[in-house]
Amino acid sequence: MIGRIQSEHLDELKVQIADIGPQVTLDLAEVFLVDVEVVHFLIACEVGGVDIANCPPYVREWMVQERSHHE
């Protein structure tokens, strides 16, 4: 994926992941901006077995913080 991922893109991402199956890898190397709904989506993806590769450090930290708030 490249650029900005916003909540409005999530429906399409969900369809694509469902079509490919849980063995998909989301490569975030070229992603520079996400919103909180995307962070929640990425957390759910990881919980469901989707690999998140090259996650920007700020996104990974945000995911960690969100997980700790919801546990």
C-alpha cells in the first residue's frame, strides 16, 4: 500500500483480504498516514492472522497503545 490509508478505504481492503484469505501480508513500507479506524483495523488484521510488514514505527506504537487501552 502507498500513501494515506483512511477509514473510507477499509471496506475495499476488507473485500480484498477476504478474497485472498488470511495468509495475506499488508506491506506498509510506503504508507505515511493512517487514522484511528485504520489502526483498529490493522490490530484486528493481526489478531486474525494477517501479517503486517514494514509497519512505520509511529503506526506500530499507535497500535500498541490502542491495544493497551482496549485490554
